[in-house]
Amino acid sequence: MATKCLQLELNSNIYDKVIAFISKLPKNKIKLTLLPGNQDNKDSNIFLETSGLLSSKKIDPVKWQKEIRSEWDDCEIFS
């Protein structure tokens, strides 16, 4: 039988009620997967965690990109 996937974005005030309802559905008909990082936790946002991480470094983005790409210049796959 074909399955379908459903993703919900819920307000925190109804989250518990919706999870309680879904949990009561037949276990052989539904698979409930709670994704990490989707709670009301501002620290779970990767952009918030890493923004400004290298702000104190003097990095030339064009030079950095050339250095990264040059690692592949000697690769036999692309020769």
C-alpha cells in the first residue's frame, strides 16, 4: 500500500493536543516521527548558532573560494 507523508507546523498552544490525538491512531496505520530542532528552542536554529562565528577573522571570500576549489585541481577524477 502506498504511504503519504504529512508535515505539520503547529502553534505551541495546540501541539500537545495534536500529538495526543495522533498517538491514539492505530499503530499499524501511522508512524509518528518527531523531528529534532523543531521545538520552541531558539538555540536549535543552526543559523542563530553560527552567525558571526568568523566575524573576527579577516577572510577574503574570493581568495577562500579559490583555495577550496584548488584542492580539486589535482584530482584524477576531473583530469
